[in-house]
Amino acid sequence: MNNTPSPTPSVSRSSGSGKRLAQAELPDELNSWVGDFDRHLSQVVGLAAASRRQYRFFVRRFLAQYCPATARDQWVPRAEWLTTFVRQEAARLHGHSRKKPGTALRAWLRYLVFCGMAGRELEAAIPSMPQWKYAALPVRLTAEETERVLGAAHDGSAHELRNRAMLLVLARMGVRACELTHLMLDDIDWVEGCVRIRPGKSHRERRLPLPCEVGEALCAYLQHERPASTCRAVFLSTREPYGPILDSSVVSRTVRQAMTRAGVTGIPAAAHALRHTAATQMVCRGATFKEVADVLGHASLATTAIYAKLDLATLAHVALPWPGVRS
């Protein structure tokens, strides 16, 4: 059994900023292996496309560094390789992202166990990265920044109505990017003024009120810009044959471009920033955490607890008095 790592990683490394990590280049045999892993995640585990993309990314980086190009059927990873890789990748990342390399490799090791190619004991070699979940405030835009980003959708392009409608759904309703791409024409109840959000990450369907501003933007897109198509997805791709948006990264790219044009810097330019912004605005308007959790589709209130620090008025009532100071 050949456990010798390839002499040089076939992957370019980032400079350590943690912002962007390079995709790994793999030979055909290892690419095929990653493809089999992806099908397992989809068909057996039932993982969403965004999670599978993340898992593939780190598995490809690991294989590029340690797996010989033709050793698919004989090669087994060593515990020290797993430990070293997870630590070095996590060191390039920040916050919650530090957990991603370990999560991806755990999923891959479970796939190897499923295929009878490795033992369960290897999973213990993957270190857990410390994370202080509530240490930082959630990344969000100010009200003024949000309006600038929404205004930046009016860029004179052939797709500005679509992009503005997408940005408004994200910023006003707090949906996930993947939920936006799965939104169907039949999900919008124009009479009742609500939208059905199909089961996704939380595996639960929910119904959200349709704000007038969002409804008007959707109408403008559907009536004046959306291409004629038999596809029932609300938001279509911008190229023929005008099918559904298959990758939620398209949504984040639209957000990133709008934030760039609006001059919003200092926060990650992705769709989730608008989701955090919507939740923040709800908390600041007095919504309960249960209400916020229901709108965002959180399966547990513990996930919503990150927004508790934004409610300073309530926190002031539970704060302990400073020792030696009279109340």
C-alpha cells in the first residue's frame, strides 16, 4: 500500500489573508474520485449544492497535496496528514469558516468508510477548531449602505430589473441565496401577499409576507425583463436557453457587484450579508428572537442568538452591576 505523498502540491496557496484560497488542479483519476464523492453526498447524504461545493474544494486541496496521481485504489491518508492539513487551512480562514476544512474532510473520511477504503479511527485525527460563536457582531450593512446597494442595481444593464428584485428579496425578506434560486412562480401568492419558501437547509417550508416594495420589483422584472420561458423559476439565467439559476454563487456575485458599485467595503461581499442585515433590522424594530428565527428559517433559537447583542436595551436590563458601584 503506497502512502507516500506527492512531492509537491499541485495547488497555488493564498498569501495567508484567509480571504481567497486557490482551487486545486488534479489529474483525471483524482477528479473522477472527487466526482464519485460528490454523487455520494448528493444521492446518499442528501447534501445541498453549496455544501457539496465547499466539501469538494477542501478535499481537492488535500488530495493535491498528499495523494499520488494514480493511487486512488491503494492509497489511505495518514492521521498526521489530516491533522496538519486541517490546521494549516484553518489558519488561513477566520471565524466560522475555520471549521470548514475539518467538516469537509470528516465527510470525505465517512465516504471512504462507506466504500470500505478506510477505518473509522481516522476521523479522530481531525482537530476541532476553537470558535467563539458570539464574540463578534453579525456582519451587516447600515440602513444607508443597504439603500446604496439597492440603488446600485440601476446600472443600465439589460438585467437591472432582475438584479434589483433579487437584491430586494434578500435584503427585505432575509432569504438564503439558495432559497432565492429555488423560488418558483407558483410560490408567490399575489392575492394573500405572501411567498412560500421551499424546504432547504432547515428542511422546513415556511411562508413569508411579501413587502410591497419587493412585490413591485418582482412585477417589474416579470412584466418587462424576464425572458419568455417554460421554466417556472422566478429568476432565470441571463443566457439562452434561459433556464433556472443552478448555482447560488450567481446570487452572491450579483450582491458583490452591487456592493462594489455602491462603495460598500469592510464586510464580506456576499448574499449572506444582506440576510444578516434583514435580521438586524428586525431586531432593531423590536421583533422577538422567535419571530426572527421563523423568518430566517432557523431550526434552533441558538442559531438566532447571535443577534442578541444587537438588542442593547434588553441586554442593559440583564447586565450585572459593576462591583462597588451603587445602582
